[in-house]
Amino acid sequence: MLKLSVCCVTYNRPHLLGELIESYQRQTFPLEFRELIILDDAGQYGDLRGDGWQVVSFPRRFASLGEKRNACVSLTSPNSGYIVIADDDDIYLPWWLECHARNFEQGARWSFANASYWAEDNRITGTWNYQNDTFLMHPNHAFEKTLFWEMGGYPRLAGWEDWSFFQQLLSKGFEHRNSLNENEKPFLIYRRFSNERHMTCVSTETYQKDFASVLPHAELNVGWHIDYLNQIHTFEEGNKQ
């Protein structure tokens, strides 16, 4: 069976990061064939380990978010052949990794879910569905590791590094393959709007100057704050009416 490495970079979101770890722990994909690597470059947590996951923490900022993401990928196990993108402020449902693994087993090199739940203030308000003229939601992606490095990884940008990487793949003739079967529920709850400071689309100068290089120590409390599976059920039932 193939092995998946989940890669997450984080900055100053200790209460949300604990939910990401809980999402990983709830996965139905076999534990022996997956790992979660979290890279913190603000020295906030110290090095932590759990069942199949670890936080690598040190007090020196990377020059750009793209370089930070590449460094996280470089920390994955040599025997894993695929990387799965995770963001520290989103929720991933238990069938997340199974969907990507199935897609890779069927020959995909670039796996992408074309739908997700959309949340505002931690409440699901709708669904997002990909169309050819809309953006490719970053936390829905996974890549064959060989392909990722063949393309040079993410560019050295603090914002839009994901979009630039996708465009590079497309320009070389690579296509993303949908990881969701017909009528299969999305595995991502994308929390686009929250009170958390967001690094998406910031300039390199802002990234380097306005985000502290060292942060006070924070404890991680692993677990979901609410029952997201029940929230999805309620949302889906409401849409039937």
C-alpha cells in the first residue's frame, strides 16, 4: 500500500492547530501508511510527537511561505511517495486521506477534490464547487512527491505561491484528477473567514517584517471544538428541505 505524508505549515494558531491534528487522528486510512509533519518556524511549541504525527518547531523564520512549505516536504519520510497538503486552520473529515490514496492508486499524479464545505465563523454556510474559471483551493490538493520535486516545489513567494505552482504544473501539461467519486461528500471544511490573521496573499515584505520571528510558548490542545460530522449532517438535511 502507498504511503502518504501530510504536510502542514503553521504560524500562531495553537487552538486551530489542535483541531488539525484531531482531523488527522480521525482518518480511516491505515495509520501505518500515513504521517503528519507540521512545521512551525516561530518556536512556539517545541518538538512534539504523537501517534503518527510530529511538530518540528524552531525560532527562525523562513524568508517566504513557499520556502517554508518546501522545507516541510523535505522533512517527510523517504519511503513515502505522496504528499498531501493541509492548512492549519481547516477541518479535514475522516475520508480525506482515503480519497487521495484511491486517486493515486488509480494513476493520478496530482490529486484534487473539486468540492468542499464553506464555513464562516466556524459554521458551515454552503459548499464550494470547482469550475474551470475559479481558483484551485489549495488545501484540496495532494501530489506525487517525485512530481513535486521535478517541478522544483513552490516558488519563493509569500503569497500566491500555491497558485503559481499550480500554473507551473498546468503549463507543463499536468492535469489535476478529481479525488471525489460522484455523489461523494467533500472531505474539507474550508474556514475562509475567521478572526485569525491570515497570511494568504501578503507581500514578501509584509511576511518578513510583520510576523514575529519568535513567539511565546503555547500549549496544543488536540481535539475538535465541535462535532463537525453532526454539523455536516444538519447542513445536508437542511438543504433537502
